[in-house]
Amino acid sequence: MAGTGRLAIVTGASSGIGLELARLAAGDGYDLIVAADTPLIDASRELEAYGVEIRNVETDLSTFPGVDRLLDAAGGREIDLLVANAGHGLGRAFLDQDPAEWRHVIDTNVTGTVYLVQQVARAMVARNEGRILITGSIAGHMAGAFQAVYNGSKAFIDSFADALGNELKDSEVTVTCLKPGATDTRFFERADLKDTKVGTMKKDDPADVARTGWDAMKKGERSAIHGVHNKLQVAAAQVLGGGFAAEMHRHMAEPGTAQKEDKSDPR
């Protein structure tokens, strides 16, 4: 990759929050390597309008070879910004889930993310410069009935980001964790949550969520929860405990809750 400006890697960039973060990076003049496990042609064509160099890498970020393929795309250039946004959801009862599906969630959200961050952060610390933005979730603060594995994976990521940020606090490398709530992306369709209350409710705009994370990252902040409602959910879960959080989450994510909401609607 032959560009001469600053370089950013953005994963999960084909749509949603990842694409919005890529737009913000391009708008700030970063050359981009955008990665996802789905086609990126439309996203990269749009980003080219910013006048920066774009390389797209379609790869499986749940595997070490997939992450290595992404890193190789930098061609030896220093990575100034890493946006580790890629992730997968999985709804419905844990006992009904195929082990291959929940393992893919863990391998993408946890294993691949941690491996990517480690490889990039080592180089950043060696030169004492760089920014890392990791997409966690408010789900990481809640026991996620009917999204047990997904919420557990985000609990790991939220905690990991905090811990890594502390380890690097005496360096010039910053780690910020963006914690969205329900956001208007393809997540709910891919996670099989379309018949749930959370799948049908009004959601946050991914552009607004991305801006929250981007601004926090530029300030070097430890974490950023988008939206007052999401902050209140996290506070309630922390104060009232895991049992309450699991029950609260059940009312949002249990299959069929969308229909239950419709039946109870007085309109």
C-alpha cells in the first residue's frame, strides 16, 4: 500500500457503525484499509470520494489467518489508527444454538479482535504513538438472556479494553471503547432477532453512534456510552444486579416479544 498519509484500519466496515467510522476516518484524511467478512465494493467506492487511498479486504476476522491477511494489506506501513469494530450477534435460547454458531461469535468478537489489537498495539507502543477504538457494547454490562453468548463476548471486550488502556496509560497510545445500545444496522437481522422487542423498536442512528465513539477516541477517553437511555440501562443493571439485568434483557430479546408488544398496544 503506497499512500503517504496516516493509515487507519477499520473492521466491520461494510455497513452500519463500521462504515460510519470509516467515513469519519476518511474525512479526517486517513488512508483506509477497510475489512469485513462480506463484500466491501459499495463501501469502498463511497469512501473513495474523500480523496484518500482505500484498500478493501474481505476476510474472516474470526481466524488468525484472516487477521494476518488484513495486516499484510498494510504492506509494512505504520498503522496510526485501529478501529476494531467487527462483531457478530446471535439471538435465541442458548440450548437451541448450534455450537458452530456460538463459537463463531466468540472467535469473531473475542479471539480475532484480541489478536488484531495485540499485533497492532505492539507496533504502536514500540514507536509510542497511536489510537485504538474498540466497539464494545452496553450489552457487556448486562446478563443477556436470549443473547447469552453475545453479551458475554461483549462483557469480555468491554473489560479487555479497560484493562489494556490501563496497561498503556504511561504511553502515547490510547484505547477507547465505544459502547452502543440498539443501533439501526443489519445486526438484528443477522442475529435472528427480528421477532423480538429489541429487533423492532426504534434504534439509534449509526452515524450518531460513530460520532460519539470518534469524538471520545480523539480526546483519548477510556470509554463512551452513546445516549442517555443507554447510560440509564447500564446504571440500572449495575445497581440492581445480574438477575434483574437478565430479566430486563429477556423482555427485550426473547423470541416473540415483538408480537407481545403489538398485542398489548392500546392503539
